[in-house]
Amino acid sequence: MQNMVKQIVDMDRKAREITDSAQLEKVQTEKDIATMREQIRSEYLERARKRIEANEPKERAAAEEDWKKREARYQALSEEMDQAYEKKAAEWAEQLAARVIGA
């Protein structure tokens, strides 16, 4: 009987050791996963920063080119409006005065 109790106690002790070992392994694995996750995140951010840095001159040049096109278009429109004003300023003034007066 005493031998049986001893076996039960030994089995319980071994089960606790296995459980404790598994718990420690679980904690260590969680730490390893957190470390790996942070390392992967850092590597990803570094690659993204390098891509941004590499693409920045191209994007800046494209934006500058787009700005020049828009500026030229608006300059042309402004010149057209100035020319139209020069040609029709007197006519528009007469029309406006006539509408105001009611003629």
C-alpha cells in the first residue's frame, strides 16, 4: 500500500515537472514570437523606408512636371482672358451699363 502511495506521489511530481516545463517552454516561445514579430516589423519598415527613399526623386520629378504643365495651362488661360478683356472690355462695359440702366 505504501508503495502504491509512493508511486502516486512520484507520478504527481513528474506530472507537475512536465507541466512546469511545458509552461516555461510556452513562456519562452511567446517571448521568441514577440521578438521575431518585432524583428520582422523592423525589417519591413526598413525596406519600406528604403523604397520610399528610392522612389522620392522620381515622384518629386513627376510632381514637378505635372506642376509645370498645370502652370503653363493656367498661364495660357490667363493670357486668353486678358486678350478677351482687351478686345471686348468696351463692349462689356456698354452691355453692363445698358442692363443696369434697363435699356
